[in-house]
Amino acid sequence: MKIEVSGVTVTAAPLLSVQDLKVHFYTLRGVVHALERVSFDLNRQETLGLAGETGCGKSVTARAILRLIDPPGQILTGRVIFEGQDLLSLHEAAMRRIRGGEISMIMQEPKMSLNPVIRVGNQIAETLIIHDQTLNRRSARKQAEEMLAQLGIPDPTRMSRRYPHELSGGMSQRVMIAMMLVTRPKLLIADEPTSALDVTIQAQILELIQTLVREIKTSVLMITHDLGVMAETCDRVAVMYAGNVVEMGSVRDVLKNPRHPYTQSLLQTVPDNANPDQPLFSIKGNVPSLLEPQTNCVFAPRCEYTMDHCIKEKPKNYAINGGHQVASFLIEKRGK
């Protein structure tokens, strides 16, 4: 990211830099190659979207950043540079201070992440106390209620006394957002934050997240399979397929001028509201088995432009312009 200091343009280091991240799961059926050398940067006060089909590695990437990959999973190689330090090399005690403090994560199912026997106000307050032990419980409860009020909850004091089973899906998600943002994190990872909500509540939740992150000046890693959500909330996008980042660039570049065949096909699957009778498009073939080592272009079996070397080797990332990168031999063949 470029910034101007005393009239001179300099390049600022990204808040988060994921470099060559590889994650495998060792199962009875074999080794699952979940992530294969995933790399991307997230700048300060930026929202980066991770888009792709279910099972492409979006959530695994998020969990790997926070070192939440449990056995039989293992992070094999790579670096996760956050604020100048490699999270993968930190002691667990130091990592626990970062989780929930400097980096927070909104999970897909909020009710599964909330403790059913503890009042929601106490759960939010406990998050504060864990990361700031100078706070007493009364002060933490007050800050928790203030955060609930910021989320547009009409009676935050009454809401803080409720248990998770007393809340609707939309209200549970608001409580989860309050819990993740109450510590004013530098990075918020939102893993499908609206997947279980209806369209009206979805729009409200997205607007709340955008408003709060602007106020707190938080960077966001938005994980979604919904291209509409991505277009509305993200500055840049990384498109994932079978554990690989195949295209990355600004929202405008990726949506208006997609260069990878998978991104082009993915955009065609979005229903055309102007022509509701038009048949839905589906990508032919199946996602490749992640049990097999990836030595070629992962999209080659489903791609209409497949060439001989697509089957024999993996394409590198080709830089087009303005940070637009595409992992496809088509760029080399057709020219940038």
C-alpha cells in the first residue's frame, strides 16, 4: 500500500502477509492437500474478500492464520506475518494474547460459538477481561453494553442478561460481532458472517460490520461464497479453487474483467435477475480430489481452454496491472 509522507510516496508494509501457506490433513483415506502455497497481503484499513466454492480452502486459510488447525491437520510450510512478526513461530502463550485481542474471528454459526449457559453480556465482558486484566467485571459489563448499543440493539442492558437460546439468528450474530469487536482488534476475520440469515437481516449485519470497522479502523478478511456480498463489502478479492489462489485483484478488476477461466465460470453461475427464465449456468465436471498431489493446473479438468502444459505443470502467478494477478497459462498465451 502506498502512502504519502512529507510529499514523498512510500510503500507501507501490509498489516497481514500470508506467504506460501501449505496445510495438509492426514486422514485414514490419505493426505488431504487442503492448502497449497496460498499467498496474499492485506493492507491496513482494507477489506479483502476470499471467494470460492464450498471446500476450496477459505475457512482453512482463516484458521491457519490463527493457528487453529487441529490434528489430523498440520501447517507444513509458510509464514503469516502480522505487524512484522511471524505468527507461526510464536509460542502458544503469545498467540493466545493475539487471538481475540489483535485478531478476532466471527464464526459461521454464532449460536455454536456462544456458551449456552452463560448470559451474553458476561460472555462479551469476559472477552475484554481476558485481554485486559486491569478491568474489573463492572467496567467490562458496561463496555459490553455500550458495544451492544453500537450494534443498534434497543435495550442493551436487558439483552446482556439473556442466554443465547433466547436470541434469534440475527440477534445472535450481533452478539457475536460485539464479542469480536469489543477489544478493538486490528484485524477482523469474518467467516461467512451472514450465511444463515435471511436477506433483510443479512444486509443489516453487513452494514453494521462496515460501519464499526470504519469507526475502529479495523482491517477485514471477509470469507464468502456470495459474490454479491463480496462486491458490496470488499476492496480487493482473492478467488480460491481447490486450495489455491487462482486470481487476485481489486473488486472492479476481478468482477468486471475476470481473467482466470474459473473466475469467469463462477461469475456466470450468478442468476440474472433481469432474465429470471434463463437457465442457470453450472460449471461442468467436478472439483478435483484433494487426496491427490497437485502437480498441474487444478482447474484443467474442467476448463474449456486446457492446453498440454496445463496438465503437466502448475502455472505461476502472472501480474497484469494494478495488482491484478492470475494463475493461468492463458495470460502467457494471449499476452497481458
